[in-house]
Amino acid sequence: MTKVLHKDTVDSHKFWCPGCEEHHWFDGSWTFDGSYEKPTVRPSILVNSNLAHTNPGSKLCHLFLTAGMIEYYPECEHALAGKTVPMVNLDFKYGK
């Protein structure tokens, strides 16, 4: 079984973003279909650069998770902007 999500807390899940090369998360505010192998989450997930004062390397990342695929909006500030890529297998080594 390939897992692409990690349940972080009771109401929070994390996944690896290959565009930002860091973990992103969503919580119970989003609709999640329950699949840890090919998740779909709605609405879109926005990681905003407004926190650049606490994390100077942060960039804008806006995406949809659909059936285990990451669909990046063109406005993303990384090399995968406008592309669709498969979610990353966490290999049960989450956080390593």
C-alpha cells in the first residue's frame, strides 16, 4: 500500500510538496475523501507567502489534490507551476 498522506493530528494531514520541497497540510476545514493512497481534497490548498517574515524562503503555492495527483496553479512560485504531478510516496518514513 502506497501512502501519500500522513495523519499528523486528530484533524490534520500532511503531504510532501515536490514543488516547494517541504510538507504542506490540511485540516478538517477541507473536504477529504478518506483515501491515503489517492486522496482528493477540496477546496484548493493555498500556502501563502505572507509569512515570509518568519520563513524568508517561503513562496506562494496553490494546488488541488485530486485522486493522488497534485494540480499546481500557474501562480505558484516554483518550477512545477501549472503542472500536474503524482503525489509523493511517503514510504512510511514521514518526516525523515
